[in-house]
Amino acid sequence: GENVEQHPSTLSVQEGDSAVIKCTYSDSASNYFPWYKQELGKRPQLIIDIRSNVGEKKDQRIAVTLNKTAKHFSLHITETQPEDSAVYFCAASTNTGNQFYFGTGTSLTVIP
Amino acid sequence: GAVVSQHPSWVICKSGTSVKIECRSLDFQATTMFWYRQFPKQSLMLMATSNEGSKATYEQGVEKDKFLINHASLTLSTLTVTSAHPEDSSFYICSARDIQLYTDTQYFGPGTRLTVL
């Protein structure tokens, strides 16, 4: 089955700096890669996603890049703000079954 | 739109009892719902895929007789933890896909915190 690895597990940045979180996946059939933000005790919220036919996608301060050949994708947050502090999860999915396999999570702290 | 609810939000039970958790899609139909388990400060572990009108598909290592899943309608899936023990204490989260949107996006419920004494 799919194995998703995520790094780093914790990340601290100064407010205004950029944050980058990286994930790798093992199943070459995976073709959908969402990123979720989860605040303490709350449900995961989708923040951005990318399909395998696209190399990069951007939404305001958030961007995701995908390298299918290397089987890795990354989340980029620019101009970080304290409210960006949360745990971020990457996931990978295929058309078959549509199960999401999540990475281990990155706890992001933005220091004011 | 795309709201998923769970009930109860938290439950405390005695060891040996069974607990049922409901997952509902409030404003859309979901042929497929997913059940996850999350330990403190850890990732979401997929337990099973719940398909409306058919048997659930369980991930490797998840006991199907322990975690009973029923998906009787397009808006409701239930997870029953049978003969619960303290090691079953965890945060259980469901998610659902909106079949109308033709998208892979999953919308998550708020989770149910189960504590088994």
C-alpha cells in the first residue's frame, strides 16, 4: 500500500518568514495530493490540493509543488502569520477507492 | 456547504461496553465515507472505507469484528466499537466525499473523543 512520509515533524519560524513542509509517497499510482490544517482538538481543514497533471498550484500565501518523477510534493507558506500555527498533514490518494493516506504531520509554530 | 457532523463529540464508557459513533453528511450525499483514528499528536490512521449499501473495506490490522461499520444511507455511516477496552481510547474522525462535486476532496467531521475506563 501507499506510504507517505512527511518532514519536518516540527517547524518554528518567525512571523513573516516562509515555511516549507515536504512529503514523499511510494505508490506511483497516487494522483491526488491534498494538504490539511488541523488546529488542536478540531477537524482537519483542506487548505490546498494538487493533481498529478499539474506541477504547481498557488492560492494567495499558500502554494504546493509536485514532482511526480521523484514522488515528492511540498507545501510552501509565505509571509507566515501567528494564525498559521497548527499541525499540517499531507496525504496521497489514487482513483481506486479514494482512500487518503496521511503523512505523520508537521507542527508549525509561527513566532510573533 | 459540505458539512459533516459526528455524534457524540465525546463519550466515556466502561470497559466491555459497546459504543456507537455516527457520521452524517448534512448537506450532500456521500456514497463513500472514511473512518480514521488519531492518537494525541499523531497522524490520522485510516481504519476503513465505508460504502453505502455494501460491506466496509478495512485496512490491514484493523479488526472488523471489533470496529463494526454500517453505511445504511447516503448521509449516514456508523462506527461501533464493540467490547471497548482502554486501548481503544482515541479520537475517531470520519470524512465523506460529495458525489455531486466529482471531486476527490474529503470533508471531515469534528471527531469523537472516546475514553474507555
